[in-house]
Amino acid sequence: MSLFLLYGSIGSGKSTLGKALSSNDIKIIELDTINKNILETNPKIINKIALVAPACLDKNQSINKSVLKKLIFNEASIRTAIESIMHPEIINAAINELKSKEKYKIIISPLVSKIVKKINFEKIVYLQLDKKKQIKRVQLRDEIDEIMINNIINIQNKDYKNIKNDLVIDGSMDIKIQKDKFLELIK
């Protein structure tokens, strides 16, 4: 098995590149999807989060992800507490997905510093995009204001400072070119 990490901050194009790379012999493991699944299906985690950030619990006792996102990226103490709850769960779920049969596996993540301490990657790829383009992409996709997007990008980018990349891909290039660059690294 060959294991790769594809990372980049919000709106850089990680999911789009992941979809382009997905095939019979490449398994894509998206940590954002794992995170969403945990928040929607794990009552133990929901209860722990509700203790730390009760404002994110809706009337159905579910996590309101947009409220949670605002709390995480605006309040450092809540972010630290939520990360201590969620990150181990997300990483363990990703490790479980590594047991599948595909020859190549790519973990796609905005989390980097913690995951590289827990999982040994053959290669690490950073998907980079101009901040203005990222902001525009996220504004089109999500209902988040520019200040919040900037805050998210800045927090995520701090996590990337000491990461040694084997390849940096420009997220503004055509998706076929991005895919080809990644595949050159794999093969």
C-alpha cells in the first residue's frame, strides 16, 4: 500500500482534486467527510461537544455545524476543546479506512500537524491557491462571510508551517493538470 496526504486550507480544491483522482486502485479518504459523519452519527461525541459548546446544539439535539464552525474559528479555547474531542476520533476513523484493498490511498485533510504525527505518509502534497480565489470559491459554495473565511484560512495555514511537502500543486491550474501532477508523484 502507498499512502499519500493531500492537504490545503478551505476552498483550495482538495475535494475536487480528490474526485478527479478517485479510481479503482486509488482510495480517497476525506477527513471532512469523516468529521461530518461523526458529528451526525456519534451521540457520545455530540454530548461531549454540547458540554463544551452548548450553543451549537439545535432543538433536535443535533450539532448545528454552521454555529459550531463559527465558535471554533472565533474562540480559541472552544477550538482547542473541540479539537481534543474530534481529532482523535477523525484520525482513528481514517486509520480504519486504510484497511481497504486499494493499492494507493490518499488522505485529504485540512488537519495536518496532528495527522502526520499519527500516520506515516509516503508523500505529502500541498494544494495551494491564492487567498482571494479561495475566498471567492468559499463564498460561492458556503454561506460564510469574508472575515470568517479569512480567519479559517489563517488558522489552517498556521498548522502548515513545519510540514515538508514533496509536491506543491497550484489549485488554480486546470484540474486535469493537477491530477496529472499528482499521478506523476504516485507512479
